[in-house]
Amino acid sequence: MQKKLKREVEKHKLFEDYLIKVLEKIPEGCMGWEEPELGLVEAMVKHYGKLIAASEDMQMRLDAFSQMSQAVHQSLESLEEDHRALVPSLKIRLCQLQKKCHRKQEQWWQLKHGITYQKDTDSDIHTHTSSSYNDQLLSYMQMTINNMAQQCCPSAHGMPKSMSLFSKLHLIK
């Protein structure tokens, strides 16, 4: 009989350990047996109240960061658009200044060496040296017109590659 009781005790030892752990986890003030549910409910309500307050605070911070992100994104888009519009005109201006600089260098060189060209020779030299700058200026103008025409075309369709220069200018207009 003693062995049988010992086996039964061993068999139920697992449940005893579990119940002891449960009793250890019950919040203070809930040990009175008159209304243990009330103390437990109050502790849970207090805990969930803290969780809700933390959640609301995090949501407010997330909304603020989202608004800041949108503002920065819009600012970035505006800067990119300004940059795209400014680059072609700056390239044209750079080409003009390079051409002007080249002419001044040529004049200084002529003055330094005391060389006076005949009119027909001079025009040949100017035509040869200026033509590369004119080609470069023309290239920048074509690139600017292409970029502006692409901005005018809906992004889904894109600008046809075979579009003529006058068609592009008309589109920009």
C-alpha cells in the first residue's frame, strides 16, 4: 500500500509543481480568497492601459516621421527637377564662355606674336576653330530640346525616337 501511494504521489508531482508556479505568478493583493478575480483583472487592465499608451505614443511618432519623410521626398523631387532644368542651360552657357575664352586666347596669341592675318586666311582659321564650338553648342541645344520634349511626354508612352526637331519644339511649345 505504501508503494502504491508513493507511485500516486510521484504521478501527481508534475501537477503540484505546475500549481505552485501558477500561485507564484499571481499578483500581490490577489491572494485573498474572497475575490481573487478582481485583483487579477485590475492588474491586467493596468498593464494593458500602459501598452495602449505606449502604442499611441509610437503611432504619433510614426506619423510625425512619415510627414517629415514626405516633406523631404517632395523637396528632393523639386531639387531634382530644378537640377534637370538647370543643367542644359548651364552647359549652353559654358559652351558660350569657352568659345569666348578661345577667341580671347587667340587674340592674345596674335597680339603677343605680332601676327596680322589677311582677311581670307583669318576667316578660314576662325571658321575651322569656331566650327567645333558651334558643333558643341548645337549638340547641347539638341540635347536640351530632347530633354524638354521628354519631360512634356507622358511617362507611360515616352517620346518617339523618330520625332523631328520641329515636332519636338511644337510639343514643348
